[in-house]
Amino acid sequence: MTKLYAIYGASGCGRSLMAVARQQLAREQEGAEIVFIDDALTEIGMVNGHRAMNYQAFLNETASEKYVQIAIANSRVREKIANRLEADAIQLWSIMADNVTVMDEALIAEGSALSPFVTITSNIKIGKCFHANLYSYVEHDCVIGDFVTFAPGVKCNGNIHIHDHAYIGAGAMIKQGTPDQPLVIGEGAVVGMGAVVTKSVPAGVTVVGNPARIVQPK
Ligand code: UDP
């Protein structure tokens, strides 16, 4: 019996990550199939040349082992699906593009997706289901929680701590902290695209602009 790999989500995020998944699989083991899972599908079809099915149909597939990359940008949805996969004893699959650079002592937990041109430097710890989109980087001594999302081109400098479910928008840059006083992005915080973050961001808020400031809820 063969292994079966899947990209969960067949919308924008998933269709982009499928190409990354093929590169990952070519490095791991030739010949296995990668399918899309999307719960909006009522029957098995084709998306960009891959079989596509809902989760129930994926469960019904016969395979010795099943691996899933959750390719959905919304981190709360990623967490919900990760919990469901764990309950069903299906493994999270980490994928990275061929040209990703990962330096020394970078611990990246299961389920990550590192898109083309991402760089993860040295002495870094990253939690479950991290998404780093095109051209993002993570510099030395950063600690990143679970279900964190980087849109394309995020510049995360050294000694920054990013807590669970934070979302960093495209092109945002975050000032480096120090070993004694890391710059902290709190749980569930949102950093708007292009923001220049010069100081810590509290949990749950949205910041935008240069220098980044909290957007007050209306
Ligand atoms: N989706 C799913 N199961 C869920 C939640 C979402 O299959 O429990 C699918 C949904 O049908 C959609 C995709 O995930 O096709 C999410 O796509 P969206 O356009 O919202 O965002 P993306 O993450 O691709 O940017």
C-alpha cells in the first residue's frame, strides 16, 4: 500500500502550495500521489491536474499512511483542522520549496509551509503549522508560536518573539529586539501590510503604518 499526501484547501493558498508540495515530495519519495482536500467539494474532481475531494472522501481513500499540509491562510481554521487530523491519527506534513534556506539550529514544528525564497536563519524555534509566504525571512534568535502566518515579503529581524495565531501582512518589517528584551508580537495580533513595527504589539490588536500604531476599533 502506498502513502497518500494532501494539500487541505483548494483555494488561493492551497493551489500555490501544491507546487511547493510537489517539490517536497520529489525530495522525499518519488511516485506518491498528492491530492487536494476541500470541504466545498461534493464529489471527487480535478483541480490543476490533481484529484480533489472532501475530507470524508479522503478518509475513505486506502493508503498505508496519510500526510496533510493545511494550506488555508486563516490560522483559526488551520487549528480546527489540525485538531481533527490529530483525532483521526493523520500526520501533519511540512513542505518547503527547493530554494528555501534553513540555517543552523532552526527547530520548525510539524505542518509548516515555506514558500519559494523563504530564509530561516539560525537558532530559531517555530511552532506548529507555520506559513511563511514568498520571500519572507526569519532572522536569528526568533521564537514563533503555533499557527503563525506570514504573508509574502515579511522581514522578521533578530530576537523577535511572535505568539500563537499572529498574522503578519505583506511586506511588513519588524524591528529587531535584544536577547534581554525581545520585541514581542502578542497572540492573535495582526500587523498590516507594509507596517514598520518598532515596538512590541499587544495581543489581539491590529497595527498599521510607519511607525506602526494600533488601529482603534470603531
Ligand atoms: N475549507 C475547507 N474546510 C474548512 C474550511 C475551509 O475545505 O473547514 C476550504 C474552503 O472551501 C476554501 C479554502 O479552504 O476552498 C479556503 O480558501 P480561502 O479562499 O478562504 O483562503 P486561502 O486560505 O486560500 O487564502
